Amino acid sequence: MSQRERLMDEHQLSCADVKPACGSVPVEEYTGGSVSYYQVPIQHPTSGGDPYTAECNDIIEALGMNYAEGNAFKALWRRAAARTLGLAKRGYTDGLYDAEKVEFFGKRLVVQETARKALAEGEVTCGR
């Protein structure tokens, strides 16, 4: 059994979980501005209404995400856009990089929330 097969089995993944949609290679785009891999058409909004295009950054700003939250969200968005829509950041080869970013920023969120909780409970002070 290959390392990939072992990891897939260990994490209960199917080929659909690890391959882009329909086995396609993601379309690469340059970064630095508004690009299609950060946009997704919403044809049937949950609350009804007209179809629209959701943009990753608009959601990050609307929810007031901090740096770690925004970066984790963007990494998840990019990973899903490459897998399901075939849209990817230039140089994208697989979802591992974005998965590692989610893990890194997830750990930062745990540190931030632990510190916030300790401060709220009076276990630490802000040095004032």
C-alpha cells in the first residue's frame, strides 16, 4: 500500500476528496488582485432572492474576521475552488499547502482564544 493510499484509508478519504472535480487540472491565475478563484456564483441563495456572486474578501470583511480567521478561510476557499470549480492560484499543485495553512492558522486561533479566555477570567492581565 502506497503512502497516499495509507493516508486516504487512515483519514477515510475517497478519490473524490483528493482529486479536482471530474479529474480536471485547475486553471491557474496570477494573484495580487481580484481573481476568479476567490469568487463563486450563488445560483439559489438559501434565503431566496436573485443569484449573485459571492467573493471571499467580502465575506471576510462582513464577518470582521481577524488575520488568522481570514487566512484560514481563504485557504479553505482556495482548496475548495480548485477541487470543485477547477479554479486555482498560480502554481497550485494540490490542496496540501492550503490544508497546512488551515492547520497553522487554526493553531493560532486556539492560542488567541485561550489567551482571550484567560484574560476574561482574570487569570492574566494585559500588563497595565
